[in-house]
Amino acid sequence: MKRIFIFLLITSVLSCKNSTPEGLTTIKGNYIFFEDAAVLQNDNEIYGVFLNAKAIELNKKAASFKTSNTDMVNVEITGIISTKKDPKILWENKIEIIDIIAVSAAKETDNTLKLGTE
């Protein structure tokens, strides 16, 4: 009886699925939403964003960090990356947002063009 109980306990522990779904990726980068398009850019790639319910939620959270409609915000999200063709999103890489981890104001950059040396 004791062996059966231990066997059942071990098999139930080993058969549990990982709580993190496969295929999810966490990305940090600059996010911009303008009119009906959204883009997420990190150091390596640019992703077109599928406008699902989480993307709409991210837009609402990002609005408080923007001073104009064309401002970018820093985000950390979890999503599913794909390269499948889409009639609306023409970027090669696309992402479907699954979870929003963090949203913050983008670091200001000096957009002054400097010619020559100082």
C-alpha cells in the first residue's frame, strides 16, 4: 500500500505541466501606437503588434506616459512571436501580446543634429 501511494505521488508530480505556456517570449523595448498600428522595437528587431485586447490595454497604460500621440514608451511584455503573413502588418516579425509586465516613460534623447567636431 505504501509503495502504491509513493508511486502515485511521484507520477502525479512528474506528470504536472509547466505553468508557463510554450512559445512565449519576454521582450523589453520601445513601443509606439499611432492610429491603427503598433510597433515594438528592441535592440535587435522591430515587431509589428497584433491589435488584440492586451495591445489595447497596453495603449491605455502607455497613454499616461506620453506627452504627444507619437511618443514611444518603454515596455516589457510577454508574447508569441510569429513570421506568418498578415494583410495588415507588413513587418516580417510580428508579436501577439499575452501579458504586460511593465510600462514606463521612454528615456529622452537628444535629437539635435551635430555637424563637425566640438
